[in-house]
Amino acid sequence: MLDDLNKKTLCFCAVKKRNAGEHKQLQKIISEAREELEKDIDTTKIGNEHYTIYSQLLSQVREIQTVMDLYEIEDNKRSYYIEQLEKCKQIYQDLSRQRSSNNKATGK
């Protein structure tokens, strides 16, 4: 299983900024691998105590993925708010120009 994961994610492992689609695809691959490993550990009849550290590691991976998902949601909100602020800024500038033109036309 891990060999398959390594083959699938080699292109993602380079230090580079990923776009949203690549990030989601990588998170999906990691989630599927994590879930499959958790399932394998749970169904193993012999000595689950030997897999304790793996279970803890997978639990940490799950927590990290949750935090990353929350981060992505907040990042999307931030981008939306910045876009709205830019629109407000543009409207304000347009209104200021109109007022300025009206004041010049009326001689005030």
C-alpha cells in the first residue's frame, strides 16, 4: 500500500506551491491511504499492540488534515473579503471622482 502511495505522490512531493485542485487531490490520496491503513490495523487479529505507534501516527495525520481543511476554509473567506474590500475601494474612488467633478462644475 505504501509503495502505491509513494508512486502516486512523487510528483506532489517536490517543494512547490500547489493549486487548489492539486492540494485536494493530494489530500484525497492521503486520506484514502490513511483510512486503508487504519482498516488494516483494525482487522489484524495478531498483536494489535504492535501497531500502536502506527495508529497514533495515523491519528496525528487525521488531525493535521482537519487543521489543513479548516485553514483552507479560512483562506477562502479571506480571499473573498479581500475581493469585497477591493470592490468597495473602487466604488469609493469612483464616488470621490464624481463628487470632485460635480464640485468643479458648480464652482464650489
